[in-house]
Amino acid sequence: MSHPTSRPLDVLPSGPLSGQVTVPGDKSISHRALMLSALAVGESRVEGLLEGEDVLATAAAMRAMGAQIERGEDGVWRVHGVGVGGLMQPAQALDMGNSGTSTRLLMGLVASHDITATFVGDASLSGRPMGRVIEPLSRMGADITASPGGRLPLMVRGISPAVPIEYTLPVASAQVKSAILLAGLNTPGITRVIEPVATRDHSERMLAGFGAHLTVEESDAGRVISLTGEAELRPQHIVVPGDPSSAAFLVVAATIVPGSDVVVTNVGLNPTRAGIYTALRMMGADIVELDPRLVGGEPVADLRVRHAALAGIEVPAELAPSMIDEYPVLFVAAACAAGRTVARGAHELRVKESDRIALMERGLTQIGVTVTEHEDGLTIEGSGGAPLAGSAEAVAVALDHRIAMSFIVAGLVSTQGVRIDDAAPIATSFPDFLALMARLGASIA
């Protein structure tokens, strides 16, 4: 899962982008589809699964704990689950590669089973703190031994029966919420999570779809999600919508490259994930939803995107949970806008695959953008639509797929192009990104 050999890449100024493309399946939904299918009794079928390295790490881990998971020649994944409570002791350490989602959610699953699992990952993942998950899972009875700073490698010794808890999230995190709920599946009684700030709700939607007894209520303290444990999950047929985070890179590229007209099909538009499109429209982006529909309970549409002149804005802080992964490419859009964009309230960017605030500040400055770094975001002075300078010296992406894709998009509207030091991490979430960009007309060496 790691990338021992870096893959430098040069992106040249581009003419108009045009055409129709489909983005890969939603990463968040793909992870959860495999995990819950592996806990159902019987065969589940998953279509449109994202086959990036992060999701494949989840598939490998679930196989190691007893599930039968196979990809058919028709591209459909078939999963024979072991049932809630049926996870088996893995024979060796679970290699999570670069996937924080896999790690945190699987820690939740292991926590309430009578098994022990060791989690390892690449250099980037091993630098990410896991304390926010360790704390509630330890309250449920799991014994977790981590490396200094609450980091990987770490060992989870699960317990069955675990203890149900009521837990208020100290920070908005769908991963922490999901880890607790997944631990609650095999825990007698009611496990309750209170989130003062709503986060992406794929876990709640999918748990209910698999037959778990789950309720969501609004209270003065926030959203209250209650899950009744010792669940019996029923196998499902899941169609995974296109990933809105992946689509955002194509949408921003079409927005900032003059003359572009692009259709991105089958994009998931769950309101807990679509903040980037709200922010872009506030800036003046021309994004039209075609054929809006529901697929497996998730809102989906095709997006037609045409070049538009953008204006700087103050990004509402309340959008942060619904677009936390898309801030890097929003910063690129802001660099091309007229006037100043202020994006604050995004503390979580400091602890993603990299410190995305610091990396984006450094890289944007390197390609000629005036940027001010804050603890929780950036202020960016836009070019007013004029090309960015670019850089022949490689921009460092620090093993972060979204940083790499963001500077590839920036290179399309630069005078001298942009070089990134490593394109290999893109495979973790969007293996076909470079091919799709080239199909639309981008110049990538």
C-alpha cells in the first residue's frame, strides 16, 4: 500500500476542457459497504465499488477476519459475511496503507469482538493521531496499545461483551462517530453518539439499510444517534454513487480553465458531503444538476460545469464538516478568483493525511499565490482569473492524494506549468484521475 518510489509529474497549461466523464465510487460508502456486508449473514452484492488502495485495504482486512470477498468479472463485488460477533482473529497485522477511514472504523469493529488486531500503515498514516478513537473505544472496554502520541502501529484487544456508552463528540468527526456505532453493533444495550455539529451520515443510512435498529433525533445538544446492539444484519445489493470528493477536482478544473464545458456523471450529493458545491456556487461557479435522482437512498445527479469568473468569499465555517476533504481544491479555486477568500474553521485539516493547511500555504506560495496561513485555514488573494505563475521546482505533496490532485488542477491555469514531486498517492482514492483529466484535454506529462 505504500509508495516507496516517488513519481514526479509535470502539468502544463491547458486549453478548454470538454467531454463527459464518470468518477469512481464514493470512498466513504465503499468502505462501509464492505464492512457491513462482511457482518451480514449471506451474500451481499456491491456495484460501483471504488477500487482504490484505501478501499482495497478494507477488503483485505475483512478477508483476514473471516469474510469471503471476491470481485467478479462483471465488476460486481460479492461478499459472504460472518455475522455480527463472528469476526475471526487475523493471522497477521492489518496493513491499512494510507487509509485513516479503514483504520478508525475497523478499530471500532474489533473493539467489541473477542479478538486482537494490530494495525500498521504507511509513513503518512503512521503520523496521524488515533487518540480521538482510542478514548471512546477504551470506555467501551477495549484494551488499546498505541505508539507514542496515539499513533500506529497500534494493537486493539477487543472485548465481548463490550459496554454501551453515551458519547458526545468533542470534534466533528464522522470517523469517530462511525467507529463507536460499529463497536455498538456487537454490544448489548444501546450505544448512543451525540454530535453537536452534524457530519456525513453514510454510516447511519447504511446501518439502517442493513437492518440495524437505529434512530436519529434532534436535541438541544445536537443530533443523537442511538443504536441497539447485538444486531442481525441482512445482506444487501448496494450501488455505490460517484464520489463527490473526487468529482470536486474535475468540477474546479472545468470552472477555472477558460472555455471549459464538462459533464461529470453519477455524482453523490448527500447534503452532509456537498459543501464544496455550495461554496463554489457562492463564488459564482456555473454548476447545473442534471437528472437528480435517488440511488440506494443517496441523492445523485449529473453535474454540468462551465467556466465561470469566480469572486472571493468568506467561506462559512459551518460548511467545514461537509467539505473537509475538498478544502485543498477550493483553495486552488480561490487562487483564481477576483478578490480575497477567507476560509476559517477548518482545524481538522491539520490532522488529515498531511497538515493540509501548511502544505497548501507552502505550495500556493511556491506557484505565485499570496497566502496567509491561520491555525484553522487560509486567506488567499485571488488572481482575478489571470494565470497563476506556476513552478518548475517540484511542489511537495507529502504522500497526500488530495494535495497532489489540487496542484495538478492548479497547473492547468499556470503560465509555466506545475511540477509535483509525487503522483503515486493519487491511487489511494482516484486511480483513473490522470486518465480522465487527459480525456478532457488536460496536458499532463
